Amino acid sequence: MKPLSTGLYTVVALLLISSLRPIQAQTTADSAEPLSYDVTEEVTVTGTVSSVLMKAAPGMIVGSHLLLATPNGPVDASLGRFGLQGDRAVSVATGQQIEATGVMKRIKGKSVFLVRSVKVDGEVYTVRNKHGFPVSPQARKRASEKTGGNKESL
């Protein structure tokens, strides 16, 4: 009796694994492309900060966000994990006018603006490098020490 039940479990396990494989392949392909960052697709968005989110709300990608009111409608501007944290973090408040440079992406069915730099009151803050990777507070500090405080160097 045991060989039959072992064989049945094996067949059921194989069926489950084979049914999951296409879903995993699709998920990997879908998530890899939207997060790619092409500096040649960068645009600058000007808007008023309607909300500052230190942590992502449910349904948003991980990290801090600025919700912007722009002439073309609302924009979810993602600053990544470190945008509002640590040394040389973006200093912004609700109601301020800003310029954000980055790339618009469609992730999980929603438009997200992956911000590379933010200009607030004449100060430029770099939150991602030219490849779209979030810049840590330690990296921002090292870069400002090398450049004498120039926030645009990354």
C-alpha cells in the first residue's frame, strides 16, 4: 500500500510544480523589465508635493514616495529606500514646488515615476545613480566629501 501512496504523492507534486512553472517565468519577466532604468528615457516633472510618504503604502513599490500634483495629473514619485533617510536626504514638505528627474514605469498595473534626482528650493538631491540604483546615505556622504558638498555629483 505504501508504494502506491508514495507514487500518488509524487504525481501530485509533479503536477503542482508543472502548473507553477509558467507563472514563475511570467512573474520574473514582468518584474525585470519595469524596474530597468534607461537614462535616455529621463524626463523632468514639475509639481507640488501633495504628500510625503516615508514608507510605501499598500500596493506601492518599496521605499519612500512623494505624491505630486502636476498639470498633467497626480504622479507617484518613488524615491527608493534611502531617498528620505540619512545624510544628504531629500528635504521636502507638503506644499513645496519641486522638479523631479527620472523615468516613468508601469509596475503592477500602476504608473510609477522612478526619481533619480529632486530639485527643491534650488538644492539638487540625488537619490538614484544613472543605472537607477538607489544611492545610500553613506554613498551620498562620500560623494559630497569628494566634491565639496555638490549634491549633483552622483
